[in-house]
Amino acid sequence: MADIVHGATGAQGSPVLSALTSAGRTAIAAVRHPEAVPAGIAARQVDLASADSLAAAYEGADGVFVHLPMGAAEAVAAQARAVVEAITRARPGRVVISTSGQIVDQPDSPLQAPADSPIMTLIDGVTGSGVPTAVVAPRLYLENLLLPVVLGPVLEEGVLRYPLSASFPVSWSSHLDVAEVVARLLTDDSPTTGTVGVGHLPGLTGPDLATAFSSRLGLEVRFEAITPETFGELITPLFGPAAAPVVDLYRALNAQDGNTIAEDSSAQELLGLRPRPIEQWLEDLAVS
């Protein structure tokens, strides 16, 4: 018996695998290329678009952690349907889905993922299977601040530039915070189901982040809001065409008053887990 971890060589799955291993669980990396998995870690080759491949991996599993990769909408939708079919057939002990920052718990918000989106297809289908399911719902990842075009000016100029207004609150969280919540959801004796928001409460603003960087780095850092379009120009050399949806996201965010999780469905309230302070996160990642 083991926990199946999708994306175990990536930014989201790797810390989940580590957290489960640290908790004494047997965790298996479900990946397309097992040779990419570090030595000593159990791996299973899977095809995320094949229900047969996934069902074989899920059979007898204690739990499954899954999130949808970035890609063309049609391909990602097919992957979501394959996961739903595999879960329904194999019936693992429980499932934890990460939204990867997509908003699924604010139906009155224009930022809410559409009902026919791949993430909602995944959530509705797996939940409808009857297998105990929890949905981990972070907002923006702190790792975004480590992009060279963001961290570089912090270290070289003492300026944290980001495409949000200075008063815009966000329930920021790191991949480490999300992994801690996922591991708890997969290992608790009594499964928690439903949506669990992950991130800081109250939300942190750009100046709050700058203050934390100042404290950790021992230099004065100030926040400077930039437009989504300017941010797009900075990240296009890194992301290529994938920069366009990022710009669209920040345009949509700037039309709102904030991007925060609800307290009553937060990991703080449901699990007693709080995201690490920004200074601690920077120290954990040895940012200096």
C-alpha cells in the first residue's frame, strides 16, 4: 500500500513526495519518464491521458495526489477525464487534488473556473466517484517571486516589482506550505473532504512582502507596482507564448479587490496548519 504522487519531479509534486516520505509513508512517483526520478525513490510510469495506465497505478493505493499540468485546454481536459475514470475504476483510499492556483471556491467571482473547465471536470468527476476527496486551493505561489526578473531587482536594486497594486491582498503560499497540507490530508486517520484553502490570512500586500525581504536580506527593499503588460515584457523571454495567459491572469486580478482564501475553509481553521512566515520561507530556500 502506498500513496501515488503525480508530478513528483516537478515544483508541486516533489515537495509532496518529500513530505510523505518524512512522515514515514511509502510514496510512489507517478511520472511519464521514471528515469528522471532520483535514485532511491520508487517510480511508476503512467500516461496521464490513459485511464487504463492510471487505474493500474491507483489500484490498491492508500491515496493519490494529482494536479493538472499546463497545456492546451483540449489535452488537459482529456487528462482530467482519464483521471476521473481511473479513480472511479480503481477506487484508491482517498484523493487530494491541487487546483494549482485556479479559483474553484468563489462561485460569485469572475475569477471562478468555469463549470466546463478541466479543473472543474476533474474535481466534480472525482468527487462524484464517491472516493473521499479533498481539494487543496492555493492562490498565488511565493515561488513566483524567485523568477530572475523579480528576485534580481530585489537583490541588485532593493526593489520588488510585481504586477499588483500596493494595496492588493493575496493569500500567498509556497509549494512547501501546500505540500504540508497535502501530506496531512493523505495521512490523517479521518479523511478531510471538500475544499481546503492554503495561504496567508489576512492576505499580504506587496509592501508586506518587501518588508519580509528586507528583514531576511538585511537590506532595504521597497515595493513597486508594475502593469501586467510590463510584467509580460519581462517574462516573455523566459516563458515564450506561455507569458500571454500570465498577463491575462494579472489583468483579471487587478480588476478585483484581492485574492484571498476564506477563513472558514482554510487550512488554518480545518487542519491547524499555517503557512510559514515569508522570512522563514526565504531562509528555507536559502535566498540571500
